[in-house]
Amino acid sequence: KAPSSYGRHLCLGHLCHSAFHRRDDCQDAHPGTDHGRNTMVFFLWISVILQVFEITEVVPKFSYLSILRAPRPLIMIRFIRVFLKFSMPKSRINQIFKRSSQQIYNVTLFFLFFMSLYGLLGVQFFGEMSSHCVRNGTIAEKVTLNDLAVPDAYCSMDKESGYECPQGMVCMDLNLPKSISGFNGFDDFAHSFFTVYQAASPEGWAILMYQAMDSLPAWRATFYFTTMIFFLAWLVKNVFIAVITETFNEIRVQFQQMWGERVQIQTESTPQVLRGDDSGWKLVTVDESKGRGKAPRCLQVVIHSAAFQVIVMMVNVANAFVAASISFVHDERPREDFFKTYYFAEIGFTIFFDLEVLLKIWCLGFNGYIKRSLHKLEFILAIGTTLHLIPDFFTSELTYFQVLRIVRLIKASPVLEDFVYKIFGPGKKLGSLIIFTMCLLLITSSISMQLFCCLSDFMKFESFPEAFMSMFQILTQEGWVEVMNETMLRTSKTIGPLVAIYFILYHLFVSLIVLSLFVAVILDNLELDEDIKKLKQLKAREQSAGITEGLPIRLRFFERFADSPQMTRLHRAPSEFGVPKVRESFMRQFAEELPEECPDMKKADMPESLVTYRKKPPIHLLSSPSKVRNAASLLKKVSVTSIVVDSNNQRLLDGESGPVPMAVKGQKQTQKQPMRLDRRFSRSRSMRRSVRGSVKMKQTYDHLKENGDMGSVNAATSGRSLHDFDIKMLQQKRQQAEMKRNQREEDLRENHPYFDTPLFVVGRESKFRKICQTIVYARYDPRFRDPITGQERKIKYKSMHNLLGLVTYLDWMMIFVTTLSCVSMMMETPTQRVMNTPMLQIAEYVFVVAMSIELTLKTLADGLFFTPKALIKDVGGIGDVFIYIVSLVFLCWMPTKVPPQSSTQLLMLLRCVRPLRIFSLVPHMRKVVCELCRGFKEILLVSILLIVLMFVFACYGVHLFGGRLARCNDPEIKSRRECVGFFMRKVFVTKMKLQPAENDTYPVILVPRVWANPRNFNFDNIGNAMIALFEVLSLKG
């Protein structure tokens, strides 16, 4: 049989090779590919000749000459070329590969730099770690397995650091060859480089770290391995993902520039048109209310109704719960007994869904029904679940059709459905990448089988299925080091390094490039079209503009009270009428003149600079009566002008249309300099009062016509695109919303005397509050300006100066105090607690006192809750107060005993949120947290999709593997009935390839026989199945 099978394979391979060769000859081959094609043909002929010699038994079946057949699987590259056929100019292709290869080359150098750095550091930090705990009297050259500790332990020759061997054992250096001790270590740069790559994969790095901690001082291993994992395992890997993603996007952009934009896929099964009726316009699926089947009109209306869809979804959910309710118990009952009740329930669910399919076919007709992709899925599931009801098939692989019904629930959420469609896309890109990955696995598995099938007593590459599983195991990075080490141990010393290079290059390629391609494809599917991006940005800006228009609820609290502005009484002369009270803000503009408001006005002499309105019987005027009367008439004109300007501003903010007179700006100035100064002073004061804190009104008025329209905007943007016009309109809308908000704040500040008063006690303009504000807002100014020119000067260490000016001095102090407090919390041990250690208590007192001072100053400066800049204005403020209350209660209580599951333990746990203060104090970290919270919707959608898929596979595992994984811990016992009594079980000692002495046996221990599931997973119920799948998804275990 063997020669005949070999002959058939030989003929088939020769025919396929001839066919491919003739196909290439018919095409116009590129001259640059001749060399590669000739090399491939040469190796194919060598493999054919070698196979002939193996058939005739001239060459042994498993010999090293089989390595010559390793290049044969590269013929799969021709298969991959079928999916990558495209026409593009050679210059464009060279440009793409040049730029992408340059980026990959740079990040590879970055990776090799850190690998070399940590390789050198490993040699200097650790060196040769070969000290083990052995029995007293052991000879280092004749050590055996029975001489080691159980389990094997590394130790330190220095008693002040590392692990100390127990009594009866000594620490001894074992100079064993690498084929016995293993290839890990830091003996020289080559082994250190090899070990660093394994640890950075990350695979087994924790074991290496504990071995180093047992052999040398612990701080070296902790510092070395934590920084290595951060830079190599996290940073470099993410940099690779970013580079591959950027390269993928660049290639897509190049294709778009040449072929045009991507055409949006039109679904022929669900065309929609815009229709209108009395209720409005809406998108309606064509012929959604008309069926092509023979069912009555009433049934066609029913299948399109929302109630029918809800009923189907509810039945689907009930089916999922029933399918997940199966639980297996190992009580010697046959497995079929657990399906008796569920079988009849499944019959009812299958009849319901089959009737649903038949009803839709009756209403829509088969051709109209089968057009939609969702109906195709329903039809396939109906056929599969119907076949699944056959008793012989009920516990078979056809269970897949039953558990896949829950996928239909994705249709219940349009947001989730759209998200799933974005991730998987049309399927061509992701499907092509999956085909490419499978072809890569086929090629590498075939090559590895040809390279290592000659190794004796090695099952991992003996046949193609084993080789495929081994290479897939390396791709998932689970236990790949074991595959590599076992292969190296079975080869010679000269071939071993080449084997390591082969597996490392394959692991590097699949872990950093192939997996990054999957991330790049998914991100590209999630990438929105440019038009949709612009629409979402405009909508987001519009929403933000609408949000900033209203005041927070804590400030709108004052609007419920009646207006009570500050009033001023004017003293009158005996010959004048009584004057009513006037708003203090209205009189302040006539009675006060601040020098910063009028920088161009020179200060007059004392007798001529004051104008008073406090008139008393003994009249001693500071100026002549004529001068006062002249000033009074001038002030009347100025006040009337300012009132008109304020009225126009208010009408603009309220959305009214009307003339916006700018007479103040365009009037012919017939007065002298005092008139101009007074007008500027009154206009600036009026403007500042109405739009305080916002943009200048001139920027808003420049775009208004006399009737309040945006005519000038249209004129200014007539040559621009519609997108620019929309952005300009949104910017103006945002400015108007900000003006309205500031105006409402100013109105509340004027009409309510307790508005913006901290704790309703501290005065709004009091000196004490200003002192507190000075302390709270004092910060380092990183900008050094020339006192003469006013320009910013160049300084050294600019980044350090910017860092100092990042937050206020008060926040810097609290960051420092909080960090010290967190360090003191890390110093606590089961015996050294804060309750009995004075140094830790001092740190606790310092933190509470410092935070008390901080919160008191911020409260007195800006208020607690009912002020614009209150301490409790967002989640960060609430968190600060919560942390302070917890710390204060703990400091006052200071419990000496902490029972488990008590309120005292809860208080100790709440202390652990103290480091979150640093997130609220540092702006950049606070921004990261805010962005993370904004992306919570997408994170939630991914989590829901993950749970749905895990639930599908968990149900499938329960139905297929439930109750079947239990085994006896004695491998020689096969039945549950015989799994009784005790047996001697081997004990794991070490990973080193040591053997027992001649007269000794392998260490064993007497254990009882137990019939149970595997230690870490089973599929007996849905909960254990979900946990098992989560462990699989973590790529561990």
C-alpha cells in the first residue's frame, strides 16, 4: 500500500507542477521573478527525486535528507497570489514598499536595541544561575534526580540574600550541560538574548523572575523583569501594531487615489425609498407592505409588525435560557438522561421557528424570502435544527445549529448590528486575511514536518496534524517555548541554534505582524467614510453648543427665588425731589473710574477728578456748578447710549431680529476728547457686563446685517464649500450659546446677593476671598518674556519649566503628599500596620491635615456647591470629598482589629481609592480618564458581542462535552467502576532532564484514586463553560 500511495502522490504532484509551470509560461512573466521561479522548480525536482529514492528504499524513510523536501510547500505562494492580483504601476508599488519597509525597519531596530540592552543587563545582573538545593553529601559531578529538593529550588550562596535551603540540604553549584539544565539563562550574551526574547513574548517570565529572586538580591530581578515587560512586551508590541496599522492605511489610501473612493455596498434585498404622508417623511423598504406570496393580507401585515418581531425575540431568549440550563452531575447516570426534559422543549422551539420560516415564505414567496441575508440564516438554522431533532443526531455536532439561534438577537439592537457589520465588514478583507493566515500555517507546518519528522521519539512533528497543531500553538503564543526547547533538545549542538532561530523568526512574524494585520483590518473596517465623519463632527459640535447654553442645575437653583439686586440710595438736596433707590451696578459706572479701564486717560488733579452725588446741606462743592451740570448732561447721553447698546445685545441673545444700530461706532464725533473717553469707557463697561468672559461683540456683529440675518456670512463664504459654511455657523452658534450662558450668570450675580458667595458667608469681593483665590490659583509661569520687547525668550530645559507650570503650587503640594501617603500604604504588612506603627501614622496625619487645608482654601475661594467654580462641580470633586471623608473617619477611628467581612474591613478597602486623587490633580491623566469614559459605549458593544459569542460556544460545549471530560487520576484506569483504592503517583521535581540513579526509582507518592474533571476547566454547566472559554481567550492554560 505504501508504494502505491507514494506513486499516486508523486503523479499528482508532478501533474500539478506541470500545470502550474505551463500556466506561468503562458503568461508574460516579469524578468525579476525568473530567479525565484527557477529556484522553486529546482527544489521541487529535488524533492521528487528524493521521493523516488524513498519509494525504492534506497534512502531510509526518516532521514536527514527529508530536509530537502522542506521548500516544496512554498508552492502555496502561487495560491496566495490568486487573492492578491491587482494592477498598479511599478513605481507606485516600489513607493509603498519603500515607505512601509522603512517604518518596519525602524521599529525592528527599536526592538533589537531593547533586546540587546536587556541581554547585556542580564549578563551583568545575574550571570550564571546554577545553584540548587541538594542533599548533604551530594557530588556535583554525579548529581541525580533524587538528590534535588522536591520541588527543585534555586538558592543563593550568600546567606544575606536569596533563598536559603532547608535543614538537611546545602546550596551547590551544578555545572550541568545545557541539554540537561535547559537553554534559559544569562551565562553569556547569546543565551541572555535568547532568554530575554522568551520572557518578552511573554511566556514563562514570572518563573525566570522567581528563579533570579531565589539566586540573587530580589531588587535586581524585580527591577529588571518589570521594566523589561513594560518596554518589550507592551511598548514595542503596541508600536508594531501602530506601524502595521499605519502602513495598512497608507496602502489603502494609495489604492483609493488610483481607483477612487470605495463604493458603498448596496444591499439589493432591502432597497429603500423616501415616502411622505400626513405624519411626515420616512424611509420605507420597497414593497415591505406588499408580499409576493399567496398568504392573506392580514398575515402579511402581522409578519411586518413590531409585536411579531418582539414575540420571536422573546422565544429566542427563552430558547437560549433553556439551552443553558442543562447541568451534568457525575452520579453514574447515563448522559442521555440529562437531555430527556430538554429534548421535548427543543421540539417545541423547533416547531415554532419552522412555522415562522414557513409563514414568511408563504407571505413573501420563496424568492422574495431568500433574498435577505437574515432570512438565509433563519432558513439554514431551521433545516439544521430540524435534522438535530433526530435522536441519533441530537448529541452530535448538529448542536451548532441550535446554539446559533442566539445570534439572531443581535438584530434586536440596531446599534449592535451596525457595530458587528463594521467589524466584520463585507467579509472580503477579513476573509482574505484568514485565508492568508491558514496558508501561512499550511506552509510552515509542512516545512516543519519535513525538517523535524526525522527526530526519534518526538510526536509534535511526526505527521501533518501534529505539526499543524504545534505551529498553531506557537501562533497563539501558548506554550511555544516548550515546543522550541523540546525540538532543540533532540537535535545536535550545531543544529540547535538554527532551530532556535527558525522558531524565533516564525514567532516574531506571526505575533508582531500577522496578528497586527488583524488589528489593522478591524480598525480599517471601523473607519468611517469622510462624509459620515464630517456629519458626526458637525453633530457633536452642535450638541456641545447646545449644552453650553444652559447653566448647571446647582446654579439654576437661584432662579427659583425672587430677584433681589443690590440697591443704592442717593442723598438729595432740600430743594430737589426724592430719588428712589437705584441698582448699585447701574450707579457704579458713574461713580467709579478704574485706571485700567481707561489706559489713555491721564489722572487729573484731586480737586477736578472727583464727581460726587452725595449732596448735603452744607454745600462745599469740589467743582463749579456749571461744570457739574455739564458733566451731568454728558453722563445722561452716555448712559442712554449704553442702555440702547445693552438692549440691542439682549435682543440679539434672545434671537430677535431687528436693527442693530452701531451709531456709537459710526457717529460723527463732534465732541472733544472727554466725550470720546467717556464713550469708550461706558461702551467697554457695558460690553463687559453683558458678555463677560466671552468673545468680543465685534466678532459677532461683523457677520450680521441690519435685520439680524447672517447675510454677510453668506457673502463672505459664497466662494467656500458648504462644509466650511456649516462649521462657521456652528462656531457662531457656540459663541452665542456661550454669550447667553455668561449673560445668565451675570444676571444671577447682579440679582441675587448670595450668588457666587462661598458658603453664603464669604463676600463676593471681600479681601479674604481674594487672598484665598491668590493662594489656590498661584502657579509657576513657564513663559519668560523680555521686559522691553515683550516677546517670549528662549530658555533651557523648557520641558521642565512647562512641567512646573502644569498645575498650581497647591496641587503640586497635594500630588507630593498623596504620593508619600500611597508609599506609606504600600509599606504596610500583616504585622506592620498603620495602627501600631508611628511612622505610618505620621504619614496618615500629614495627608489628612494637608487635604483639610486644601479643601478649606478651595471652598473659601470658589465655594462648595452653589457657585460657578465650586469644589463639588463634577465627579472629580465628589471623589475628592469622598476620599477625604474616608481618610478622616479612619484617622479618627483607627481600629486595632479588622474582622473579615466587617465594616472595618470595608473602610480599609475604601482607603485603597486614595491614589485616584492623582488622576484628578494631573490634567493629562484626567484627560485620559475622560476619553476612556467617552469610549464606554464602544467598549460596552465589544463586551456584549464577546459575551454573545462566548455564550454560543459555551452552550455548544455543554451539549457536546458535558459529562465527557471526567477521568480517573490513575491513567491506567479507564472506567469509573474501577477507579477506587490507592496508587503510587509520580511527583514533579524539576524541568531539568535528570534521571534517577541506577538503584533508585522516580519519586512517587501514595494518593487515592478519584474520578473527576480536569483541574482547571470543564463543561458540565454553562458557568464552568464560560470560565473555561474565558481562560482560552486569555491564551493561558
